[in-house]
Amino acid sequence: MPPAKGPTVRETALAARIAELEAELRARDDFLAIAAHELRNPMTPISARLELLLARARHMSGSVPAGLVHGLELLEELVNAYLRRATTLLEVARASSGKLNLQTAEVDLSALIRQVAANLLPMAESAGCQLRITVEDGVNALCDPMGVEQILENLLSNAIRFGPGRPVEVSFARDGELARLSVLDEGVGISDCDKGLIFERFHRSRRAKPNGGFGVGLWVTRQLVRAMRGEISVSSRRGAGSAFTVRLPLGSGSTVHGD
Ligand SMILES: Nc1ncnc2c1ncn2[C@@H]1O[C@H](COP(=O)(O)OP(=O)(O)OP(=O)(O)O)[C@@H](O)[C@H]1O
Ligand SMILES: [Mg+2]
């Protein structure tokens, strides 16, 4: 039998280059995580202060200038949109480097889903979408509340952005050993060709407006759903709206993995 050959010079050089590129990618992901974190953090106290101001202005509505409450409400919506965007960036960075780091706890999912949907009411209103929320009471699960929040925010903000002026429906119920969350819209819909691609990173339909998002919300959503041992599916027809359904096991712990 001929002696086993060692790697050639070319193979060694290639392996070194791959290691170098992997290190560069890790550095990029770390930088993205730090940048997203730094961009998001200062906005949290601003948002809290704004909420306080808004509550006071509403309380004194008879004696504050007309339009002030409305102005503050618009500002709150903009700040919340910024926070959602920065949170998505942070999740992308974490998911890319396989550090989703879910914090599993016993969660009242019914209350959480109601709260998150209510947080998006102003966005729905300004897009002219009537938001219908149907939630079965008392569904608890072992899961990561921030992850669930992010999942619903991504699906619901998509439904509103891609279905303006039309009703949007959020429904949540227990389904055997699973929790089933659905977000339905009557918007532009998704072509068969796009359906296979929308969960990929940075994919946006060619028809998507240039001022839209990064094209990462659904990718992050799927990473989170998978990390919670759940699954996500979509059914849609171009021009006839979309329905996204997430199924999460009620009793699961979480695993962390990315692709
Ligand atoms: N409810 C929907 N109706 C129609 N198209 C949708 C819907 N949700 C997603 N899409 C399509 O899938 C693409 C990817 O969605 P995704 O949420 O990942 O990115 P995005 O919304 O464009 O940006 P981001 O979420 O990063 O702000 C969208 O750009 C759009 O083309
Ligand atoms: Mg999105």
C-alpha cells in the first residue's frame, strides 16, 4: 500500500485562507452585534420617557395645545419602529453567530400575544388596517418570551406593511400539545417563486418597495421558531393575501442552532 500523502502546499494555503475568512466573518458578526446593541440601548430610556410624557399629556388633554397628544403618539410610533428595527438587527447578529441565547421560562402566552398585538395597534391604525385579535385564554408554555414577541412582531408588521388598508387577523389557540399562532392578511400575497425564498436572509420580493426592510425578519423568525423546536409555514396567493402559521410545542425547552 502506498504511504498516505500529506496535504499539498496548495491545500495547506487553502486551509489557512478558509480559517482567515472564517475569523473575518466572526469579527463581522461580533461587530454587527455590538453595533446593533449600541444603537438600540439609548432608545430604551427615550421610549420610557416618551411614554410618561404621553400619559401626562393624555391626562391633561383639556389644557394642552391641540395636536400635542397626536404629535407624541406619532413620535412614539416612530421610536417603536426604530426599536423593532434595532432589535431585528441584534437578533440577526446573534442568530448568524449561533448565539440566540434563548431564556426559557413558564410564560402566559395568551397574555403575551395580546400585549404584543396591542403594541402594534398604532402601526395598524396608521396603515388603515383593522386589527382583529382572537386569543384563547390560559395557554401557558415553556418558552422564551422575547423570542415569541419577536416572532409575532415580525409577522404582524409584515402583514400590516404588505396589506395596508385591509383587515389583519391574529389568532392564537392551543392545538393539542402545541400552541398555534396565525397571522392573516389580505394584502399583496406572495408568488409561488418567492414562497421558497422569503425565509432566506436578505430576500425581498422584487416587487417590494425600496424603502422596505432589510429582508431579514422572516429569516430571524424561522431561526427563533426552530430554536424553540417549532415550525412555521406560509400559505399565500399573489394578490389574495397571506397566512403565516407558527406551531410551538407547549412543553419544550429550547435548543439553539442556526444555518
Ligand atoms: N405578509 C406578507 N405579504 C406579502 N409579502 C410578504 C409578507 N411577509 C413577507 N413578505 C415578503 O417576504 C419578504 C421577506 O420578508 P422579511 O420580513 O424577511 O423582510 P422585510 O419585511 O422585507 O424586511 P425586515 O423584516 O428585515 O424589516 C418581504 O420583503 C416580502 O417580499
Ligand atoms: Mg419583515
